[in-house]
Amino acid sequence: MGFCVLFVQLCIAFASTKNCFSAGIPRFSYIGDSTPGIVGSQKETLASITTNYWTLENVTRLAEATDEANIAYFIQVSSSTLPLTERLLSRVHHPENFYALHFDKKIPAYRVVKVVSSIKANPAYGNVHVMERDSVTYRGITMVLNNLAAITDLLKLGHWDYFINLSGSDYPLVSPVVQRKILAMPHVRERASNFFIVSPQDQWEDSKRYRFEKIAVDTALGMSTSEEDSNLVVLKENTPLFSRLKYEYVKGEGWLILTREACRYMIESHYARKMLLSMAFSQDASEHYYVSLFRNHPEYNRTIVPHSLRTVYWKLNGVASGQHPYVIDKLVEEDGSYALWKWLLRSPHWFARKFSIPNSKIMDNIDNHMNGLGPKVNKTSVRECLDRVEHHLHWLYSVLPQQQQDIIADKSDDAWPS
């Protein structure tokens, strides 16, 4: 019943918000809850509390924003996304940010050397760190360990305020300067906001049973010298922990925008390590470890903004994509146009995935009409894109309170905001 009520409330709020955009009049506001921490502080605990009343009228608007937050990006590169790496890096690069790249050990060394040599030859990339290569198993715990290794390396490189993890198949819809400005805005900074998907609560139990009940072994944990020894083996035996968990198992996704303090908590906290071990032999650990950790924490729970700000297409014309989302640059109409472009152009998010073709025309379209990084920029289109990004963030803060118990993460192809 509560889920139905929330859904109706969301629909009403969405309709009202959409009308506001059409009229150009912001009619929604939100109250800043007491939230712990300030981005960039070196505090070991969540002791700093700030409370403000924020409305769309009194927040710093993107057009007037001057402060910028430093961002640490982690790009996880697989064999299929290696050809996309250099363009992706060039589009998210900023001289004041920090970057860690990991190339899966299963990629032949000669292919990696070519890309890494090109990156290291670029004098602008002095803030790009290439990690020691390791085997990463899709759906295995080594995906989480790889993220934690990247965070550990990035924490040593210098001071940054936010961490964003990317797949090699991601592409930015807004420029890194815009991302830096938004994350530095007071209504984001003072909340110490952490962004990631939290799936509807009615999906948690089924996900737990499917992904956690049976023992699943990530063979890359064996630290084999064989580059091919990386797969997930699901056993018939039940894990004894399944019925003994004293924390709430939460379903989500593995894509994150986290504060430095949240990242340090994952690395340094005994509780975080214990939860990590409890999920070590489960399936798709990256999709429930982070969200379960922060959702169960009484303080970090209040910092959650329940969206990863990524556009992913799981449905098109009512047809589900299956286990993996649709590949954006592979869906081409008979006239040569991209089937998802009209949807993508309306996206209010920061990144989109998946892409598979290096230097595709749809990437050029994004550069010219959305992120403003192309040679033939349509300023009107880029401005409209930034307006959507800004309004969508306010929509998240206003319609989905940080202490919401039932959080909707709509994956339909025509829902907006999603």
C-alpha cells in the first residue's frame, strides 16, 4: 500500500515538475535536512552538522557558480572497452582532477601498452595514474575490490572532494567543469551528498535470494598467474550467512558518485570490511555492497541521493533489453539515424552507457549538442541540456527525500526524470 501511495506521489510530482519546465517557472523546493560532514574536510567522523533551508530560488545556480570541487575518476577498462578509453579520458579530463585507470589483466599486454604509451606521452595527463593490472571477474567480488584499490591509490595522489567510477563504455553528457561546479554548490556540499541507485524495496528480497543464497566463487581471488583464470563459479550449496544477516540487504547498482569521506569510510572502517567479507562469495556484489553499506549506516543513510546520474536504457518501445542494457551506438534506424538519440538528447544525467564503437557519430552529437566539448557546439542545445541537469538534481532533492524508505528507480525508456 505504501509503495502505491509513493508511486502516485511521484507521478504527481513529476507531472508538476514537467509543467514547471514548460512554463519556465520553478515551483518546487526542498528543505535541507541535518546532514553530516562537509566535502573536503579531513574529519575522521561525521561530526559536522549543517542545516539550511534550500529552495530553487536561493541556491547557487549553475550559470553563476564559481566554486569547483576536485573529482577523482576511476575508469575500469575491459577488453571490449579498451578502444574507447582514450576518447573517454579526453572528455572527462580536467587539470585539477585525479584519474586512475585499470586495464583488466585478461587484455593482451600488447594492446594495453599501445594505449598506455599514448596516454603517458601526453603532457596534459600528468594527473593520470595507471594502476597495476589485475584480473577482474564480471559479476564477481573482484569488481568491488578493484574499485577499492582505485580509491586507495587515488587517496594517495592528492586532495579531491568526490569520487566517480566509470566503465570504459560510459560517455559524459556534461563537461567535467559542470560536474565540478555542481559538486561544489553549497546545497550539495553541505549535505555531503552521495549518489547511487537504490532499487525499489520490494525487489530486495528476491535479489538477495537469487544473488546471495548460493555460494558463488570468484576464481580471480586465487591470484593465479594465468590471465584467463577469471570467472564466477556458482555452487549448489547455500551460504550459512543467508539466514543470519543482521543488516538489511539492499539492491542497487555499482555506479557511484561518493564523497571523499564516504570513500575513506569504505577503506578504513572495520564494519565496511566485515560487510565486504560477508558478500565475498555472492553474485553481483558490486550491485549490493555499496548501497547496503551506506543504507544501513545511520549517518551515511541521510546523505543518499538515490540516483547515480547515469542514463541506461533497459527498455525500448516496450521491449526489455535483457541482462544487459541496450548498446546506444548499435541501435541504428534504416535511415542511418540512432534510435536512442531523441531520448538521449532529453537526458538530465551526467553520463550515459553503453557505448561500443570508438569515435562514433553519436559521440560527436553528444559533444556538439550536450557536453559542449565538440568542434561545432550548438550553444542553445547545450544550455538546454544544462538546464535539465540542474532541474533534475533539484527534483531528486525535493521529491525523493534522503530519508525516504521506499525509493523508486525507474528504468523505462520513456520515463523522465528517471
